[in-house]
Amino acid sequence: MSSQYFAEQPVAAHRQRTVHVVLNDLHLALATDSGVFSAGRLDPGTRFLLDAAPPPPPAGDLLDLGCGYGPLALVLAKRAPAAQVWATDVNVRAIQLCERNALAAGLANVRCVAVDQAGPDAAPLPESYDLIWSNPPIRIGKPGLHTLLASWLGRLAPGASAYLVVQRNLGSDSLQRWLEQAGWAASRFAARAGYRILEVRR
């Protein structure tokens, strides 16, 4: 597991690259490295979420859960400059890249915070969030994923939403059913090319 992107300290040899995030409203050149999620290109699910999710609230605390090198967090910060964007990951290498990319982009409203697998309680983070975006780490397995999501979705502010992008063949439909059984209002917000965006509300 230490070689996986969801390891705290990946052991893969460094191989630094640049990934370009080109959207209708912005362009970001982001530094990546081996040992982080989708280091060689912008993941299609992440791209779908960037294209399809509704605009973020203009202010408040916004969360990118499982931020990797930061594409979701930095786009949130660009689109909502008056908001505070919190980027979390267990992968220390990813957090360092996210910090580097936010600095290079001049985005002072991004805070990158390393968290452990147990969830948010050990880190200096807000008690609630006005929006959560995530391309969640499905490959950690269902028990770990469910624990992760339960701990963070519980911090949604009243009336706030989370948007999760999941591949259909990696269990988007079963995840939606689990969310509903766990008491969340979960619905399919959008679908494209084998990906689903789930909207989760309190």
C-alpha cells in the first residue's frame, strides 16, 4: 500500500511533471509527481466535476476532500476568491504539491492540510463546510471509504451540498444506495462517459 496514492508517505521515486487544467474560465499549470493520484494527466472524473458542478458559494469554508496535487481546490479558490478553501489528503507528497501549486497561482485563500485516515478531528480544520467537492479514493475499499465519507459529510453546514464524482464501474450506484441508507439525501446530479456525480445534502 505504501506505493499507492492513498499512502501517507509514498515510496515511488520522484518524477515531476506538469498538468494543465484548461477550462472556459481559467488555466492552471500544476506541478505533479509520482506517488500522487493521476500524476500524468488531469483525471477524467476530476475534469467532469470541474465542468459540471454548480458554481461554488462566493464565501465561506469550502473543502476539497482528497485533494491530490490540488486541481479541485485551486479551481474552487479561483472561482470563489472570497472563500477559504481547505484542501485535505493523507498523502504528504500531495499536500506539498498542493501548497506549491497554490503559491505559484497566487491563491492565498487555499489551505492545504494533511490528515490521517481517521478523518478531520485531529487537524486544525473548520467545524463545518459550505461546500464539499471530492473525487474520493474508491480504491481504499468500501469500509474505509464509508468511514471517510461519514466523518467528513457530517461537517456539511445546514443546507450545504457535497459533490462526489465516482466511476459507474467502481460502484457509484452502490455508493449512492449506501449514502441513502446512512441517512443522507443523495441523488445523481450528472452523468458522462461512465462517471457519475452524486449530490449529497444534509
